[in-house]
Amino acid sequence: MRIIKLILLTAGILFLGKEVISQTKMNLDEVIRISIENNPSIKSSRFNIEKEKAINLKSFNIPKPELFIEYEGVQGSLNNADSRKIGILQMIEFPTNYFLRSDVQESQIKVAEEELNSSLISLRTNVKLNYYNLLLLNELLKTSKENYKIYEDFLFTAEKKYEVGESSNLEVLGARVNKIKFENEIKNLESEIKSSQSEIKTLMNVDYEISPAEEISYTEISLNKTELLSKAYSNNPELKMLNFQKEKSSNKLSLSKGELLPDISFKYFRQKIAGDNNYWGMEVGLGVPLWFWWEQSGNIKESDYELKIASSEEIGFRKSLENEINVTFEEYENSLRQVKFFNEQALREADEILRQSRISYDEGAIGYVEYLQSLNIAYETRTQYLNSIYNYNQSIIKLEKLTSGDLK
């Protein structure tokens, strides 16, 4: 029997230990760092940059030199030939084409780098939004539990009053229903917290869940819409990506035109004539693109349309970016106004209403209807205040994503 108890005790300790370990307290910066380190898409984007750099080495892909030997005037055997040439042949494109091809690939490398920046910013944004959402849910859960305790006390008081005939059964039923309502609210919030933790766990790519090491709060930041637009135009990775795509298309158009220039061939050889082996020679040739109206003409038109498409997409995205900045800036101003209103006025008044109504109800100065109204006002005010903080932080996070930088 002692052995069984010991086994059960050990298993319980291990289980509790596992539960403790599975919940790790972390601040936002730690969560972001781990998410970036473990994210497979970020790793792929970094590898993609190295791949594009490797492709750039192929820009100067000069054809292999050809070794050749020629015999002329062969009589009977090769040894009796009137003339023999031994030499090397090298074909190259027009030299500027190699540099133009490198410019095209350099633009592609910049595109790949901005793709990485865009992935990093998107990941940070998702982590921040989920982390702040978890902070909000934790605070709402705390508020709901406090309200549950108030309704629990309210139900106890209502039952005592009912027993001595000072209140009606309706008052008891109302208190019991509201207590049950908050029990359900607590369960719903606990479920949402688990979902939010699972989302953060997925973003971090880890096998444990985290709990925030911070509490929901806000720091007032003074922002200027004109400055935000300027930052967005300068730093937004998606806009920069489109700009580099346009640059790539422009370089590709120049390359397509450059391919109309002739290829160059060099031939250097040693020649034997009539038994004398001391003749040396050199030939230079030009490959003239006589049929340029087919492939080369098609390449030029294709590159020209790609440039027009890239320019159109860049203009469209700039307008879309400006609209997002305008909308999000309005959200920022409105949520900041709400936070200030609740913080400077509504919260204090709601707390005072709750304090006075509790005293008045216990003394019998007000009935349960008035007391319920006071409880609801206090709870809704607190809830709206927490949501306004979340909305304010959310607008800042969105603006940081659009401008690709921290706003402080």
C-alpha cells in the first residue's frame, strides 16, 4: 500500500511540475525574439537572399573557350597537309550586357531583402496583436472575477434580506441570474485565453505556452499624420519591393535593348605553312543580330510592358498605403480620446457610483434594481476602458507596420 501511495505521489509531483513548466512567463520582446528565431518562413527568406546572390555570380557567364585544330590541303595523311592551325576561340556577348544582367539580378536581390523585411514586420505585428489581446483577455477575466465576487456577496445579502422579509424573491432571482451570467463569462474568457495562447505558441513555433509577464497599459504618443506618411513612403517594405521590381524591369528593358548589340568572337592561333611552324594569327568576328525583329524585339516589348505594370502597381500601392495611414490614424486619435476620457473622468465616477450604491443597498436606502444598474455601469465602464486601451495599442501596432518602424 505504501508503494502505491509513493508512486501516486511521485506521479502527482511530476504532473504538477509539468504544468508549471508548460506555462512560461515572458515579456513581449522575448516572445518576438523567439518567434523570429524559430519561424521557418524567415529562415527561408534568408536562404532566398543567399540564393539570389549566388545567381548574380552567373551574370558574367562567359562561354567556355574552344580549342581547335584545322588541316588544309591534306595529301594522303595529316602530316602531309599544306597548312595546319592550332588555336583557341572565345565567344563573348557585347561587354555592357554582362553589367546590365548583373544590374537586373542586383535589383532582384533587393526585392528578396525587402521580402525578408516584410516577413519580419508581419511576424512582429501578429505577435504584438496576439500578445496585447492576451493581456486584454487576462484583464477582462480579472474584472469578471471581481464582478462575480460582487454578485456573490449581493446574492448572499439578498437571501438574508429575503429570509427576514426585507426583500422579494425577485431580488434573489435577479442576483442569482447575474451570478450565473458572470460564471459563464469567466468560462468564455478562459476559453479565449487558451486560444490566444495557442496562437502565440504557433507563432513562436514552440511546444509550450506562455503567459504575459506584463499588464495591459498604454503610453501616450504624439503622432503627426504627415510624418507618418513620409515614413511609410520611405520605409514600407512592400512599397520598396514594388520600387525595386520597377527598377528590375527598367534594367531588364536596357538589357533587352543591349542584346541587339553584336556578339564578339576572338580567335588566336599558330599556323604551320609548307613546313614552317612560325606563323601566328588572330581573328576578330562580330555576331550581327540580323533577325532581331523576332526574339530580341519580343524581349524588348515584354520588358517594356513589365516596366509599365510595375509602375502602375507602385502608384496603386502608394494610394492604398496613404488610405490605410489615414484610416488607422483616425483610429489612433479616436481610441486615444476614449482612453483619456475613461482614465481622467469615467473610471473615477464609476468607482464612486459603485462604492456609494453598495453602502446605500446595505443600508436599505436603494433597492436591488438601482444597485444592479450601478453594478452594470461600473462593469461596462471598466470593460470599455480596457477595450479602448487595446484599440489604442492596436492602432499604434498597425501604424508601426505601415511605417516599418517603432513609434515612440
